[in-house]
Amino acid sequence: ALAALLALAAPAGAAGFGPLGSFGSLGSGPGQVSAAEDIAVGPDGSAYVADYQNYRVDVFGPDGSFSFAFGQQVNPKDGSDVCTSVSGCVAGERNGTAGALGGPAGVAVGADGTVFVSEYENNRISAFSPGGKFLYAFGKGVAVAG
């Protein structure tokens, strides 16, 4: 009787409740995510996904299509720090050098498009351009080049 009462009290659209859409799939290739920890939307509508186990940030366009990913050595063709569907993608390096993402656990995008990534394993925040170029890092004990 309680179930019937709850069913009658539920809004008409509640029965069809579900995700509006999805993007990405499981893995380490282009458009694949291994452990999505956080997501942020940039000024242009792009979605930046902190991919903890792939040591990178995956970027999807406003329509959900894969744009690129960034993190140290994610490009299998030349070992660079940005990969696309054309170049292919692999998991990044997790060491503590500049631009390496050690367990990206959070992501935020500033009004100017700067992407801030919190790194669990490196105990720092790294900043990147909207296109994935490493800019700087900060946090207690982070070495400053000089």
C-alpha cells in the first residue's frame, strides 16, 4: 500500500528520470576515461574531466565529442603533453615534474579559461592554458624554478 501511495505522490516525470546524456567510455585511449574524479565546464562550454587513473585531464566539447587530453607524455606519437583522436592517447606520467599530473582529483576553470587541477599524489595545484599547456604550480613545498 505504501508503494502505491508513493507512486501516486511522485511527479508525473519521475518515472522517466535518468541521465540527459553521457560522453566518454572506459579506457585510456582518445575519449576514454579511467577514473573520473571531477568535472568543470569552461567559458566555451567544454567539459574538463580530472581522470585520476590516466594521470591526465580529458576535454570534451559542448556536444560531448572528445577534443583532446593533456598531462605529461599522453601523446603516443611523440611523447608530448597533449593528445587528440588523430595522435591517439595513453595514460600520462605521474611523477612530480612540472606538468605531470599525479592523481588529478579536482578541476576548476577560471573566467579566463585557465584550468586548475588539484593533484592528490603531488600535493599541489597545477595551472594549464585552455589548450593544455602547463603554466605553473603552487602549494606547500612546491619547488620554484629560479
